[in-house]
Amino acid sequence: MFCSQCGAKNADDASFCQKCGKKLETSSQDDEPTLLTPPRSSSSPYGTLSPPRTTSGSTEPNFAAAPPVGAASERSNRSRQASPTVPPGQKSRQRLWIVLSLIAVVLFLLAVSGYVYLTRSTPQKTLDTFCTALAAKDYQTAYNQLSSRAQNGTSEASFANSFSHAQVTSCTFGSSSESGATATNTITFFSSTGQHVLEHVTLIKDSNGTWKIDTLALATGANLSQQVICQERISLEAHHSCHP
């Protein structure tokens, strides 16, 4: 028999503890040792397990109140609601700006391509600039439409003197026939006296991609003297010579 106060072992028929003197209980439950300290509480998914509660005949564990059903899902919902979200209207505006930006880029590229296409050099533009300059007696601009080889055959002063002496007031031309970097056409020069001369013109594309007049070759002439025709041709071909 064990003392319930000090835990000392005594004889089964003892009435008092031999160590502390406490009166011993003689019930059948005294045959088992009495726990002096309660066991440690343990954790549970539903709460904290409290120390067992001792009653007169049994020991039953006490459980803390379990969390209400759905509490975990409510916390999860609150956490999702607390996270920042982009309003639907703002998303629509962002998509709209992206689409508008892409459209602006495409339009810009089309505009650049159109500008390059419209401002590109063509045989027709070179001949038009040449004839317009002659009609305005702007011989420098007309001379600039010649290729470097043609300019090597005559100076700008000689070029201007020849067309001024021939009294060329205008010129016309047809559609150019292109073949790679070479184009041909027919040009007709008109003088202030009503005379005209028809010549074949050859154009080439220089290293910059610009079309230039390279040669003028006599086709037919009417009411223009051979001297005027030769002056008009301005020796664009280095080997050309005039014979009155």
C-alpha cells in the first residue's frame, strides 16, 4: 500500500504511513499508485488536450473547444480577398492601350514605307525634272540630272550655252522601258521658233539608286539645223562629233 501524500510504501494492513503519519485509505483503489503530477497536455487537430480530470471512479480527458466548421475556408477566403486585384475596367483599358499601340506602330511603318515608295527615284521623275528645269531655264538643275559620265563629257557652262542657243523652251517624253539598272525613252525638244527634235535617251541608276540621264542619241529632226541639233546633244557621248 502506498501513501497518497508522500508516496511511501507501507504494509497492506497498515493504518498510518510509516513515513509521514498520514492515515492510509483502505479502499481497493489504494492498491494502485497515485499520480502526483498530471500528465502533459497534448495537441490535437481540434484543439488542445487538457490534463485528465480525476473523478471518484474514472479519469476522463478534457478537450478544448474545436474550431467551428468552415473556419479554415473563411480564413482562406479572407486572405484571397485581402490580396490586391486589378478591377475589370482597368484590365480592359490596358488591353485597349496595347491594341492602340500596335495599330499606331503598324500605321507608322506603313507611312514610312509609303513615303519611301512615293519619294523613290524613277526614270519618269528624272525626265520630268529635266524638262521642267529646261522650260524654266534652270540649267543647273537640268545639268544635275545627268550621270557622272555625261557630266564628264561637257561642263555645266557648255551645257547651259547649248540649250540657250538652241532656244529650247520645253520637252516631252513617253513611258520609260526599264531593264535592271538601265532605262530607255524618247524625248522631244521644242524651240521658241516652233522647231522640234526627237532623240532617244538612256538613263542609268547610280550607286545611290538615283536615275540619271546618260546619253542622248538623235532620232529624227525637223526644221532644226544640224548645228543646233549637235549643240542640243551637248556631246553626251564622249565619242560623238558634229558635222554641219
